[in-house]
Amino acid sequence: MYEFARYVFGQVMVLLVAQWGRLRLPVACEVLDPKRKGHQNILFRQMLRRLKAPTWCKRIVVLADAGFASRSNLRLIQRLNWRFVFALARTWKLADGTHLRDLAGHLPESLYRRIASYTPEKRRRDYWVFVRRAKVKTLGDVTVLLSKRRRNEGPKHVKLSVTNLDTQRASEILNAYARRWAVEVAFKELKSGLHWGQMQVTKEKERVKRAMLLPVMAYVLLLRLYGKEMNPDQGFTIFRLKRRFCEETWQEQLDRSETKWRKKLDQLRAAA
């Protein structure tokens, strides 16, 4: 590609998605500055502070992977009186001095039990889990969950999660964390359906930023146009909404051209 027609490669984004039922809505998106240390978590906290829940929302549960499980983020969520289910890094330590890496590495297999969980699409997934009520510095009393897909998998495959939900049932915690997959689905739809990162831009910083945010705005526009017709229990795909939008736009253009030529034809007949 020549210098005035580049594609965007390796740009990191922070995307905040609100989900209820099987519906998902991007509510905030920011471009990450790779030269600024901790910029990812800074943007995440700014998004949470700006978030205004609708009046019908009774409870907010924040879901994120281990990259966002910083103490500042979790303390902010607690101050907002929200719930959270976060994946944890193995470097975390409980208040009694137990390292999570030691807990995951030395826990006997006999203490794991098989639990069935369900995604928002009602797909079943079985995990081998261990649940423990513990106290974590700066977080207080929380529930720590260790999970893995197969019983005989080694410590490297154990996933650590922490939550302040009012439950110690592993199935409810896993069902809640399964909703985080909506972010990955949104990324896929933005890349494949709305060509995220494939627009040709110059080196200017602001142009690159706007080019990365335009597909997100197009995503929200499609939901704004057709969102009232959606059923929260059925969900949607952005590919269908995009095809519907294109078909309606083409039909409007055809109707406009037909009206124009009919009007011109009527003028010619009147002149004759």
C-alpha cells in the first residue's frame, strides 16, 4: 500500500458493552494510548463513572477478564454499589497470606465437583469447580471460584474468578461470567460486519482515532433504527441488521429514481 492508503494494524481498543437478555449495546469505546502505562484501566474507570443506568435497571454486574482486575477498578465498583465477577491473575494473595497460584497448583482433584452452567443462548457447559469464601485485601469478603473444563487438567488450565455476588453457588457465578462473551461477539461483528480496522487512513492521530470509532457508531445506529423491534429473548446479529439497512437504502434509491423519471415523463407528455 502506498503512504496515503494504509490499513490500521495493532490498534488496541477498550469497549464497554451493556447486556440484558440476549441483547448487547456498546455504550462506550476508547482508543488506547500504548505509550501511557495503565491507560487501559484508566479508560475503564472513566467509562464506569460516566455510565448512567436506565431507570428500569435494578442491578448492575460488571464482568471483565484478568486484564481489568486491578484494585482501583474493583474498589470503584464497590463504591458505586455494583456487583462484579472478574477473572483474577495468579499473583493475587488472600488476606490469610495464601497465594492464588498456590491454591490452584496444590488443590487436590478430589475437592473439585462437576457443575453445569448455561450461556445466555441456553447452551450447556460443564466445569469442574471449587468454591471458597475468602477475604481479600482491599476487597473484603468475596467468593473465589476455581474452574476448569476437565477434571484431569493441570494447574495451568485452572481459571480463577472472584465475585461479590450474594451467592456461593458456582452455577450462578459461571452463568454470570458467561455473559462476558458478548464483548467478543461485538468485536467479531465490528471486524467482519462493519470492517473495523480496514479503513484506509493517514498517519494523523485524530484521523486514526475517528476511523476506529466510526464502526462503533454505525453499530449503535443500526440498533437505534431497529432496536424497538427486537426481542430480548431472541437476540440479533449485526449482519442481518446491516443487510436490512442496505436493502431499505437501495429500495429508497430505486423509488426516488422512479419518481424522478415518472415526473420527467409526465412533463414531456404535457409538452407534447
